[in-house]
Amino acid sequence: MTGHREPQPETRGDEVDAIVTAWNTVRPDLDVTPLDVLSRISRIARRLDQARSSVFTEHKLEGWEFDVMSALRRAGEPFQLSPGALVQQTLVTSGTMTNRVDRLEKRGYVAREPSPSDRRGVLVRLTPDGLTVVDAAFDALLAHERRLLSGMDERGRADLADSLRALLAAVET
């Protein structure tokens, strides 16, 4: 068959194998091997989004709220960043970030403070309530994601991470 690798004997076929086989049947002139990888990544991404959404809902958070708060948490004490740094880390526009900070501030999870190095600037700081919420959500997220990966051994996870890192680098250039 052109452009398709059969599943390894120790694995059983999945829906992507069926899709690839169907394409090979109706379009044997095409190399459809990209589907073997990218269709699986797409399916995993959808499942992961659903799983993460479920975890965030349990903590009364939206995904974007977790993204902003976790960026502040990763900054380390005093858990603050400029709005520009938040824009860079969360890949949204400055207008979107302003709206998000406004909404998180209303919930009591972040506070705006004057920047000590720029009289016109502000810093966004995670509040103690925000720290408690983001830490609890992150703990639950990691526990859930460990369960998702439990079918792979440590070496398999490391190899997959290396392969995905290389793919991401290629896609982002």
C-alpha cells in the first residue's frame, strides 16, 4: 500500500488507521502518511481540550483564566508580570488581555499595581485567592494528565516528547 504503514503487532488499529486505509483505497495515487501522525495529534488535541475543560470546570475556571493565572504563577514570587509579558505567554492580543485581566480582577484572582520601573505602566499580580485556585486546578490537571499517559512507559513518553518537540519546531518556523 502506498503511503501507509500497518499498525505494529503489539497495537491494535484505531480510527485513524481506518481513515488512512479508506483514503489509500480511493486515492492510491496519494501519499497519505501525514495523516498517520497529524490526524492522531488532532484527535489527541480535541480529547485533551475536553479533559482540561472538565478539570477547569471542576475548579470554576475557564481555560483562558487558567492560562493567565498559570503564567503569573510560573513567574515566581511575587507572581506578577506586565500585560505585555502576559500577551506574549498566552498568545492573545493586548485588547483581549485587557479584557481578561479585567474579568480576573473582578473575580478577585488578580490585581493591577503600578510598575515601580515605569510610572505609566502596570503589573498584573496574582492575589492569594488566585494563587490558591490556580494551584488547586494545576494539581488536579496534572493528576488527570498522568492518568491519560499511564498507558505509556517513561521511555515511551520521553521519546514521544522528543518527537513532538521536533515536530513543533518544524511547524513553528
